Amino acid sequence: MTTYKEIFGKYVKNYSSDPSSDAEGQIWYNTTSGTFKSVLASPVWTAGGNMGTARRAMGSAGTQTAGLGIGGYIGPNTNATEEYDGTSWTAGGNLGTSRRALAGCGLQTAGLAFGGFTTGLSNATEEYDGSAWSAGGNLGTAKRNSAGAGIQTAGLIIGGFTGAKTNATEEYDGSAWSAGGNLAVEKSDLGAAGTQTAGLAFAGDTNTGLSATTQEYNGSAWTSSASMTTARREIGGCGNQTAAIGFGGETTASVANTEEYALSSLITVPAAWASGGNMATARDGLASAGTQTAALGSGGDIGGGTVTTATEEYDGSTWAGGGNLGTGRRQVSGCGLQTAGLTFGGNISGSSVSNTEEYDGSAWTAGGSLGTATRYGAGAGIQTAGLAFGGYTTASTNVTQEYDGSAWTAGGNLGTARFVLAGCGIQTSALAFGGNGPSSATEEYDGSTWTAGGSLSTATSEMAGAGTQTAGLGFSGYSTVYSNTTVEYNGTSWTTSTAMATARASLGGAGTQTVGLAFGGYTAGGKSNATEEYTGAYLTNNVKTITTS
């Protein structure tokens, strides 16, 4: 019998568990499962640049590195066009008619926009030459909320709404539309990419709710492919069947998120929150420090305005009592590590205080007092290079203070005075975001000066933060209601990640963007002792079991 060794000149390797570093196409035998396995290429989505204006119900065209977002809805209908260069979006020529829920296809320099809604269903088609739009041939059937794919002379319009959701596909030959193959299910508000004979359709709204599913078109029939990370409708899309982007859209509100589609031997494991061990004492307004497997929570409000000196230490599964603070307080800030923590400021009997305490892993001792007493502030850095910024004195403050392990000195002021803000990073590279109002403002600190960063998509106060200036994590807080939202910062902009299980505000946060921790806080039902552990999205080998079927 012919063997793998005789064909390829190599023996198949044996492993008791699947390896993490084998290249695409490598074959091995898993001795535990008794099966042959390999790493194969499959579709994945990853983050791209955000649009200039959040919108939904737009048309789209182009490629992954030369995309087109057309019209849509921003409050009223819009005729605005944006062009994507693979990294960022810029303004293009306006449509002749403002409309939403339209479809598009073609190239950035030879685009097509069709259908949609003005004051009623539209069958209008417009053609783009890279700078201006002009009239083209009309659709056979007026419809809205469809998707488009293909080129200006060989296009597709997919799904949509003609009075009810439809699974119909129509094909354009440059002058007229005719029937093509149907989608598997009726779907409107979807995105699409590719060509008339190699199309891609994704996300959208079905008769059973929002969809993240993707289907591929071969010129006559649709088949299933990989799902997107986020289910949404009214999404834009462009590119080809093996390299596409999906952008914007609506979940419960308009979003600016972009996902990229490609064939890869790696697959994305989505970000997730999981329950951790509960704190012994439910509290909010506490100080936090450390990592996901070695965190520190101290002080806070345990109810009725009663403050606590209690400190708890987390080992990755359970909380245990640590040394008590010398002075109990709420609305206190913190930074550092579990074995070298720092708490500062806070509220005692309704007044902002300057108290600073240092933790050595078992006991707290007095440190140098803040130059400006604050509460509701944010912290970053380590015990010997700490940073305190923003907060409340007798009013909102923009003060920044730097700690050297013994004394605080003045740093550069925030651009915007605010309290109940979140922070992360280190003394020379910190991030401040959110705050009272609520606020969507983000600022970046370089060790002397704060400059504006990318704004939060939703203005939020009382968030928690973790990570670094270029890989930040923000979660929960309060906007108009208690929030369970999670957002990630890449040094330029924020993107939405997986929501927490418990919506809450004024909580503790620790760790990094990929391995974070949330604990305590205040919910609509009162003080919380809940802990949640965050694992950011990551790539792993697309391991497949080899069979003879």
C-alpha cells in the first residue's frame, strides 16, 4: 500500500495534542483522538479603518484597497460618497439624488449605484467615473435594502425589500437587468462584494432577525461561508470573494466598525467575557491595580455612603483578603501591581482628599500626598512612576499629577476638565477617555502633554480601563443607562468588542487589552461583587480532521 512517506519522503509526526505552530498544509497524527489532522486556509474577518461619518443603509463598490461608500442615512438621507484606500476614508463626489437603502457595485473609478428609497421605492441607477455620478439604466423592479456586487457592466443586485423581504438576485449587463440565482433565505439590508460569477453576500436582516452569515455566489447558485464577528444590518461591503471588507451598519445603533474577509490558514477566536470568582464585598468607587491573574481591589463604597478599608487580592480564580487601607474612602483611584500597588485621592465625608498609600503585597503604608486633592479621577502607571489625572476637587479638574515613588509633581493638564473618567497606560504613555457629561473624548499623554485621540463611539462616564495607550480596553460605565459595552483602542480609534454579562458603572479594571479583568461596581440593582475575565480575539490554526469521506 502506498504510504505518505513514499509519496512525500517524510513520516507523519505524532502529537498527543494539536501543535500551535505547524505551517499551512502540515499533516500530523493526534494520538489522543486517533485522527490525522492538518491546518487549512479558511475565511476570517479583522479590523480596518473607520469611516469618516457613521452611517447606515448605504451603497458600496470597489475593492479592499479602493472602496466606495455611497449615500445612506445619517439622520436625513445623504448623497455623500466616501472613498477607501485600504487604510482610511476620504470624501468623493456626491450622488445626483440623496437616498438611503440603495445598492452599489463596480470600481472606485467606475461604480454603479441603484435602487433605494427617497420618498418611495426607487429603480434609479447612477454611474460613477471616479469623481462624479450620472444617470444609468433603471432596475426592472423598484426595491430598497438590497446589496450589489460585480462591475459597472456586469453587476448584481441581491435580496432586498419590494414590499416584503426577497431572496431574488438580478444581473446587469451594462444596459438591462435580468433574473439570477436566488439566495438561500429572504434577506434585506445585507452587504456584498465580488463579481457576477464570484460574489459574496454577508450580514443583513432576515425574517428571524439580524444575521452574521456569509454566502458565496458562483454565477448561478449561493452557498454558505464563514460568518462575520458582529451580526448587523444596513452594512456596506466591497472587494472580491477572497478579499473583501464589510463596514458601517446598525446593531442597535449606527456603527463605524469595519471587518475584512480573506482566506487564511488561521481562524479568529472571538473576544469573550467569562465569569470569575466573586469579591467578598460588593462595592463601587474602588481603586484597582494589577493583572487578570494578580489583581488588587481596595476601598470603595459598600452601601449607604459607608466607605471601607478592605483590600482584596485576585489570583485568577478567587478573591482573598489583603491588608486594609490606612484610611477608608470611596471614589478612589489606583494603579500599579498586586505586590506594588498605589491608591490616591478619593472622597471622605463628602470632601476630596490627597491621601496616597503604597501596597507591598501585604500591607499599606502612607506615601506622598497629592498636590491637588481629587476624587473620581483616573490613574495609570506603576507605584514608582504613577499618574493621576482629571477628577473632582470642588469642580471638574484637568490637573495631571506624576508620582516618582515618594512625591507628586504637576504634569501637563488635560485638554478637557472632567471626572468619572477612565484611564490606562504608563506615566509617559497614558490614555484618558470618557467622563462626566457623559463624554466621548479621548486624550493621549506623552509624559508632558495631552493631545486628542479618537473619540468613543458612545459618550460614557464611570468606565473602567486596562491596557496601554496603543492597545487600550474600556468597558461598562453609564451613558443614558448602565452599560455592558466593551471597546478596544488601537492608538488611533475605538472599535466595539464583545459585551460584558453585567451592565455596571464605577467598577474596577485591571490587565491588558487581550487579558482583562472587571470587578465590583454599581448596577441598576445596587452594589456588585461580580468579576468577569476578558480574553481578546486571537488567531489560531484552522485545524481540520482528515477523513476519507
